[in-house]
Amino acid sequence: MNRYFLPAAVLLFSILSCKEKTKPAIAPATEKPSTEKIISYLPVPDLVHDDIRKVDSFAGGILKKTTVDGKKDSVYISLKDFHQLVTPLLPAELDSVSFREHFTETSLMDQSTRLLNFIYTAKDTTPQIRKVIVYIAPALTVDKVDMIYMEKEFTEGDTFVQQKQTWKTGQYFSVITIRQPKQGKASTALLKLIWDPLHFGD
């Protein structure tokens, strides 16, 4: 196992208050010691909303880029437009209660990127969100959320919709939407909202 994994994971979970129930030193005679763990997943909505607040405070401009079936367009938008576009894409099922009920968590250190990956996979097809991956950059002081990736699947009428969302902390938010009607060919659309000027040309 990578030597960075354990310290970073310990630091991250201490920051986010992800704790285990501890056993008493001496269990009461009438009770059995409990080995049950409290499952506490990363607060994905809080991580995203924290970055949105930074956009509200520091963004000098927000560039909206769209690509629909190969046709590209770009325009600068207001903070109000930014919120109207982002808010519907952050479903309520990201809350901790839903996560505990519908998702399993695994974690690993990606040796190529040196990022900790916390992977949340849906147990069934009940939620629209099927997968969430939180990428953490380990540090000696405070670990940083580098990126949040989400996959969604749902239907609109007779059309099957797949979405792949990427929230790059401090830089941009992108959504690839693939629509496949029961009859007819699939269409693909890309929406990208960029608030880091260094990425306006991407």
C-alpha cells in the first residue's frame, strides 16, 4: 500500500468527522460489546456548495461553453444564470441519509495521479445517480478536494438519458448528456461552465 494513503486518509476523516463507535474499556455484564461501525460518507453536497460560494465571492467572469452534436457556442453568463444551470444538476439524493441507504463506498490511492479516490456505487437502480467519485489530493496540512465526478441515468418520456458530470474544484463544471430515444439516433450535448480564466481556452 502506498505510504501516503494511511496518513492522508486519517487526516481527511478527522477533518470531516468520520468516526467509529468505540468500545467501552469494560463492557457491562448485561451487554455485548458492539463492533458496529458508523458509516459516514464524504459530504459531497457540502464540498460542491463550498466551491459554489467561492465562485460567488471571487469569480471575475463565468464562461458558458456548449457543444450540441458537434456545434459549438460560448457566452459569458451572470452569477444568477450560473446558479440556475448548476442547481438542478445537484440532486437531493446526494444527502448523507440517501448515501447510507443506496450507496457503497470503496477507496484507493491512484498511483498515476497520486490522488485518493473515494468511490460511491449505487446498490441498485433506485437513485438517478449511479456513481460518485471524489478525488482528494493528500497534503501534510489539509487535504484538498481536487475533483468530483458523477454518473446519472434516468428516463424522460421515451428517452433514456445518461449524464457524466465533472466538478473541478476552483476551475469548472462540465456535463456530458447523451439522449437515446426508443426510436431515432442518440444525441450528445456538452455544457461547461468555467470560472478560472486559465481554462477559458480549453
